[in-house]
Amino acid sequence: MEALTKKRTVAGNVSRRQDMTTITLSYNAQNVLLNSIIQTALLAGAKQVQERQLTPFEQSLEDIKYGRITRIKNISNLLEECMQ
């Protein structure tokens, strides 16, 4: 059985200026030590940032950006793409 994993983003104030650093953690949710460290950071003033889900339009733009879109001109090109 796979262990539960959590992904949490924590932002903390790095200096007296308002610069913020964002840290994304992926860890085993049953690890008591890591949970207590994260709770301590949150008590010290770090803020938990919720991940925002992309809209379908934003997902489409991301697909175009990373080249996950294939353009097919005719049926022979379609067959070539399917054979690869």
C-alpha cells in the first residue's frame, strides 16, 4: 500500500523587506517529524498558499507552450503520427 503523500506550499518572509520565498514540499503525510516542522514554520509566520487549479483555457495554453499539440494536415500525416 502506497504511503500518503502531501504537497504543501509555504511562503515565508526572508528579510525585513517584503520579499517572499515560496517553497513547495512533497512529503509522506504520516511523517510526524516533518508535520511538526511545518506546523512550527506556520506558527512562526509562514503562510500556506493553496495551489490554484488551472482553467481549461489555461491548460490549453500550457499544452501549446510545451508542444503537446499536434497539427495534422491530411490523412497520411495522421497515419504517420499514429505509427510513431
